[in-house]
Amino acid sequence: MARKIVLTSGKGGVGKTTICANLGVQLASLGFRTVLVDVDMGLNNLDVIMGLEKKIVFDITDVIMGKCRAKQALIEDTRFQNLFLLPSAHYSGRTKILGEHIKSVLNMLDSSFDYILIDCPAGVDAGFHRAVFSANEAIVVVTPHLSSLRDASKVIGLLNEYDITSKGLVINRMRGDLLACGEMLRVEDVVRAMHLPLYGVIPEDDAISTSGSVGGYLNSVDSARAFTLLCENIHSGTKKIYDCEMKYRGLMGYFRRNLRKKV
């Protein structure tokens, strides 16, 4: 039986879809059959992030409407063995999609995968409830900004209304130089505000922004290490957190901090 994990945030623009894609890569690289499911009807971007938008023939609404089987709608990522995408519709008016419909599709895939990662739409409207209805676990993605934390708090309250067995936190876009200077909320402050176990910290990285702009996955050593630790924590229950501040400590760190401010 697959672990069905929804990635949600409340606020848009926190990097949730990028985290979903790169977490999928790490899980697949460890040998776990992983499918990423985009349930953001009409505003879907997971296929673009993965660089698979030109390979779409069927989408999840075609499965729901009986036009194809669930496995026919899957797109295999040939760059990473064990990684698949179930794309969403490019527009939302085709049919009224309910949480029960999404859950039915995921049940068709359950026995064929180890992980099903569900990319949840931003906000807390019908799209959010549709995505969460199908999940057993949840990852709440935030950035170290008060507006993100406030919206995530609302999401956590709504998650409590569902049969979610475990919830965890991922802090994205953490800048080590600002942490070292005391100019950004610290990891401990964010965890204390969210009251969730910390699954991982992902650094602010130009490579991530570039990969999201042109399609495809990141190739940064630092961020790849952060995603590897995140993957291990989710799968094995370890608590290894990437230290974003490490390279900004000491004398060399001082020069790096000042250099980044001038760039």
C-alpha cells in the first residue's frame, strides 16, 4: 500500500510544487516507485516543473470521466527510473471534480507505488479539500515569513478535520547569510510557531529558481543534499536537518555574507 502524502501550504508562491517534484526525484532515486499527482485544476504547473508538459496525452480528469485507465494517464520520467506523473487538467471547467473522485483514482494506483505525492492547490478553497481528502499524511510547506506562517496555521487547523495520520513541516527558502546576521526568523522560531515536527529545511538557491523557470530539476549540490535529508527523514523517521547557516560561519563565512549583500 502506498503512502499518500499531500503537500500543502495555504499561501501560494512558497515553492510547494518544486519541493514536490524534487522530493519525488529523491524517493525514486532510492528505489521507491513514486507517482506525483497534480490536483490543481486549471492552474497546474507540476508538469512544467518536471519538464514533461509535452508528453501529456491524458490527464486525471480523463481517468475520472472513464476515457482511459489510470495507468494510461501516467507519464514516466525517463531520466529517473521509478518516477511517474499523473497530470492535471489545463482548465477547470471540464467536469466537477470531488475529493471522492481523486481518491478513487489514487486507489487504482495504490498497489503499484510506494509513494503517492499529491500537489495541493494554494489556498483553502474547494481545491484544497479535494486534495487533502485523498491523503493519509501531510507536509506543510512554509517560508520564514510571517505571512506564510499565518496562512499555514489556517491550513493546519483544517488538516485536523481530516483523517491525516501524520503531519510535518518543511521550511523552504531559508537564507543562511541572513540567519547568520540575525535578520531572518530562525528554524526554531518557525517550528515553535507551527507546532509541527520538522521534516526538512531547504536553502534559498538560485539553482532551484532556474530549474523552475526553464523546467526540469535542480542540479545544486547544497539543495540536493537538503532534499536527500528530507527524503530520509520522511521515509525512515530520522531527524537530520540541513544546516543552511554552516557556510556563513567563521571568517570565510563573514566574507561570503558580505559578498552576497553586494551582489
